[in-house]
Amino acid sequence: MLQTHLTSSFSKLSTKILLTAAIALSLSACQSTGTEDEQSIAKQTGSALTLKSIYQDKAFKSEEIGQIRWLKDGSGYLAIEDSKESEASDIEIKSEHEQKDQVDHEESISKDIVRYDSKTLTRTVLVTAKQLTPQGAEASLTIDDYLFSKDNSKLLIYTNSEKVWRSNSRGDYWLFDFSNNKLSQLGGKNVAKSQLMFAKFSPDNKQVAYVLNNNIYVQSLNDMSITQLTNSAGNGIINGLFDWVYEEEFMIRDGFRWSPDSKKIAYWQLDTSGSKDFIMINNTDALYPTLIKFPYPKVGEDNALAKVGIVNLASKKTTWTKLPNNSRNMYIPRMNWSGNSNEILVQHVNRKQDTNHLYLANVTSGKVKLVMTEQEENFLDFFDDARWLDQGNSFIWTSERSGWRHLYRISRDGKTVTNLTEGEFDITSIKAVDEKSGWLYFIASPTNVSQRYLYRSKLDGSLSNQRVTPTEYAGFNQYQMAENGSWAIHSYSSFTKPTSKYLVSMSADDNVSSAEQNFHEKNVHEKKHSLMTNDKLKAKLAQLDIAQTEFFQVKAQDGLVLDGYITRPANFDASKKYPIIFYVYGEAWGQTVQDKWRGNAFIWDQMLTQQGFIVASVDNRGTRAPKGQKWRKSIYGGVGILSSRDQSDALKAMAKRWSYIDTDRVGIWGHSGGGSMTLNMLFRYPEQYHVGISSAPVVDQLLYDTIYQERYSGLLEDHAEGYKQGSPITHAENLQGKLLLVHGTGDDNVHYQGSERLINKLVEYNKQFEFMSYPNRSHSLREGKGTTLHYKTMKTEFFKENLLEK
């Protein structure tokens, strides 16, 4: 059994475990005397920033403490660290802010799993690399992820992971038993390498369930026997996992849930046979081209048919939930057990995505009863699991029913509804629920949408919106909290301040009368330890002549307030004229105007200002800014139309306010949705925007997936004209300026197909442009040696050539 260092269980993280300490920068030697740090600073400061220093030498990378996970009671946290027995060194750590476009070197380093005490930071090795070395193997297992059983007697190690769509979700699982110090591989002797998915312990710690070849299996931890629970996979049927579009747009990968009593498993089954395959071609990796195909429903096409079943482990029989009117035009974005082992809560959403029916389904009969209906005029743009309280008598729910995104406590029958965060502001995420002390912790920023702070409310509704983050941390604050809210890793940054991380204690003291009176944040939010300060990076930045950034607001032509930032050169002279480059996203899944550290993106902008550019960004309506329901829903039925008009209005207002903006030298660039917006600005407003770089754009909204595009643009039969007018390709004949179009041929998200269609249209109109395809790169354009440096160099040179005065 594991020692008392582990006091409770914790949830599985889906992201790959990173190293827990940052390694010193490895820069080439200087001729000058002095310390290595002084030489590094001297090398990278006192002269112009370079692309090589930023993207190849990683001269401005951030520290990182690595991914951690809390023990349930907050008494400590766990991390993966280099084994003391390992002789490997000089391993490169990837910053959380940098493009992760290099080979992962962690495989060569043996790892231990360690525990840190919250109060003292005392370090204890819980599992050594030696214990995680299979019999006869020369090296220990590479830890891609890990999970302890609820009683902490056993450990699952996830290794040899392989990429499926956007994440490494298929690999091997090994079981380590603390009672006998034995390491065993799951899946049986005949299972091929890297084929198991989503393995997790049963709540009673006696079995592990996983997906293999699109079916669900359980393996006994007593005798290691394996039982197949579903056998319907094939001909498009998949069990316990999702197709491309569900994973991407509903952000779910793991498609099954253990019942609290460990006797049943609820799972999704998708019939993808109705969805047409998308095909990509790989021309470079073999003598002859190879094809990759996968179901991908585009706008107006057939979706997979989703349904939810509950399989009884004793009988191996599945009971299907009897959802009314279920079809390929319905979605099931969330499902979870409802505080007991008798019912599951299923969310059933129509294709238009404006109505979500919440049903409690009986696991024996499959019969359902309606708990509540969440409905909006246009669309529901987020889905989350209900968080059950009081042994299933109520749940926490996120809704925009008031016109703002708030958290509600709703009774099991749906009849009693209490707004726990009332006010004219949006919450952005839930961080923890401390049911014992009665607190709900969440992130919001009621007075400045570019910033984020931690707040809390009482679960009984008696006190709302008490700010927890101290006022000294002005900027962007993120928290990784223990499940019970007692401790947190606090990450703080601002636009020009790299991220610092602290271990903070959260007091549950509720001896306060209101959110504003008789209360001070530091009474609750007590910094105990500094975990990461980024002092070396801050020292380097201090040696640079940093160009200052101003956050501002302008009004669109209808009076709507738009937020932006502008960065002027450090040697700025208001009597001169400067070319300006806009960074844009503009779609519903992003907000660019945020007061937070942006890593190498910030350094690249600084480099551009050194060369004489002004850099700016504006969030148009419809972006994911916490500005209320009307802000986000106003673009419905015509994505790209009002939003591009807002960008145009912002430029006009900025030029009127600041005469030093050279309106004859305006550049713009963006990726994905930002690539689409870049095209819209060049095509719709050619008199304003003269140079643009469009990376991986959706050029025709009909080519994108059903769930995302139909959510924001509406159903095709209702909004055909909006689809046409919102798509940049419709306006391609208006191009007057300089365009650089960039796309990866292996983009499974925004398909290369779209750029080829745009190329045909530009050729048809005899519009000259530049084009770069990156073979087999995915949507992120990060794979392949040298890709990031090449991409950034190409962008930089394109702007310099076409915007700077000769």
C-alpha cells in the first residue's frame, strides 16, 4: 500500500506530463568575461532582437514548474521529476507559451513521481523510476500520464502514447501494485503496441476499464482476466470514444463513465457511417503517396448518430437510454452519473444548438424524465457537466439565461433555481467547489474584460462575488486548485510581466458580511511559497528597451465599445508616420485583447516595433470576451460580416485619434479564424488594409464542420445568404493589396482544400498573391524540423518588404 503521503484520490489529467523544473538556457559562449547569465544577457540585449534568438535559441523562454496534480484534501501535490539516478542532462524544456514544434526529449530521462507537502514543501519520492522499469527492460517507462486508484494502493502508468486527432490518446497502460511492488501491462499478451485508450480504475479499486479497437473492456486486478463489455464496433460503430467533430467542438475524448458502485459503465456509442469521409494525401513520407481518411461532417451534411447506454458488468447487457426524437440531427455533448448509481444525467441538444434538454435516465429501464430545458434565441455556445452536490439533491449549472454567464444551483427536479453569481458580468470558469465549507470558486473580471481574477460565492446564495485575488495582482490570474478549494497554484502575469507561480492557502473563513465590507482578500488568499519567478527572463527583459503597450477603447459605427491594445516603438516620435500591423482572431473561440504574458508572441511584436512598426489588436463583437450574451450572439447567422465591419471601424477611429498611424501602410495577420478575418479585411475593405498574411483560413464556411459552423452561422437552409456573404471567398475579386496565404497540407481541422479553392478564385480574377504550403503540417503548423523559424521568418520578411519605406 502507498504510504500516508497520499491521503486521497485525484482526477486524471489528459495532457502530457511536463518536467517539473526549468533548465538553464543553453546559449553559445561569449568572448567577454563574467557569469554565464551575464554573457547570455549581453548576447541578447543591447542590439536588435532576432528571429533566431527568439525561435531557435529560445533565448526568451519561460521557466516552468511542470504539470502538477493536487491530492483531494489539498495536503500536498504530485509532480513528475527527473530521477536522481538519471545521468541524462541538457534537456530542453518547452515553455507553455511557445510553439511545441520539437521532438519530445523526455523519453531519455528516467522519472520519479514525487509528493510535495503544501505547508512545508517537503519532497517525498513516492514511486521511483526503478520501480517503473519492466522486468528485463533497460529503461523505465516514459510517463505520459498516470493515475492512482481511489485507495492509493495501485498506480496506472500511461506510456508509448500516439496522436489521435489533436491529442495523444492511444497508448500502453501498465499497472503498478504497491502491495507486492509488481509492474504488469494491461490489455493481455496479444494486444498490439499503443492500442489502449482512456484506462481508469473502478471506484472500488478492483478493475480497470479501457477502450480497445472501439469496444469497451474491463480487466480484473485480482487475476488480470479480461472481459469484453461491448462487441458492436465496426462498420462505423464506435463505443466509449468520439469522432473528430465531437472531440474538437465539444471538447470530449473519453466516452465512458464508471458508476459510483462500480457495477455499471455508462458510455456513448456513435454510428459514424452516415458521415462522409474526408481524405488527406501525404506526398512526402513514402515512395508513393498515402491517404488518410476519417469521418468529417461538413455544414449541412449528415452527423454521426449518438446514443448513450449503460452496460451491466455482471450481465454484460446494455440498456439504452430512451431519448425522445433522437436522430443524426441531435447531439449528446455531456453525460454523467447524477450523484448515485441509479440515474445518469444526459444532455440532449438539437442540431441548431439553441435548446438543451436535461434528462435523468433510469439505468435499469432506460426511461427518461425531463429535469429542465436550457434554451436561447440563437445558440448555446458552451457545454459543461452538471456538478452534483448534497449526494445528488442539487447541481451547479452554467447558464446565460440572465443575459450574462452565471453559475446557478438547481435542485434535482429542476424546480428550484438560485443564481450564485448575479451581476452584470460573466464568469469565465469554475475552479473548485468546497461543499464542506459552502464555497464556490470561479474566475471573473467584472470591471476589466482583459483581466481575470478569482472570486467565490456561498453555495446557499447568502453571499456572492467575493474577490479572492489580492489587488496587487493586477492583470491575468489563473488557478489550479485542490478539489476542496483549500490550496492552489496561483499563476500571475500581465502583458509585459512573465508568469510567476505561487503556492497559496485558501482560508474557508466565512465570517464576513458582504463581498465588499469587513473583508480583505489577503485574509483568504495567503501566499506560502514562491514556486516560479522567472527572474532570469525578467532580467533579460529589463535590459531591453521595451516598447510600451496601451489598452484602449474605441466605438464602432453603431456605438458599440470595442477593446484593443496598441504597442508603439520604444523610440516613438508622435510627429512621424508609422506603419501598423494588426493581429486578429475575431471568431467566437478567442479573445486577443488580454492583459497577460504572451511569451514569444510578445517578443516577436517587440522585434517588429524595433524595426519601425506599430503593433495592435482589436476584439470585434462575437469574440470570447466576457462582455455578455448580446456581445457574443450578435454575429449569429452571418459570421464575418459585422465582425469585419467592427475591425474597419476600429481602424478608422484609431487613425482619427492617433495621427501617427500611416493609413497608407496597414498590415494585418491571423491564423485559423484570424486567417479568415485577414482575408475578409483585405477583400471587404481593400482601401484600408494593404498587406495581409492569412494562415490556415476558413475561406468558405460551407467547408467547415457542422457543430462549430452551424452553431454560429445557423442552419444552412435558414441562413444560406449569411454563409455566402460571411465567407471570404465570395469577395476575393476585390483584392488590391499584398496577400500571403499559408496552409499545412495535413490540416485535419481547417482543410487545405479551402485554400486551393481560394487559389482558383484568385487566379480566375487575375489577382496576384504569394502562397506557402507546408507539407503534412497540421492546423498548428508546428511539426517538422525548422518549421516555426521558417514560418516566422517568412511572415516578418513579408511585412518588412511590403510595409516599410524603401
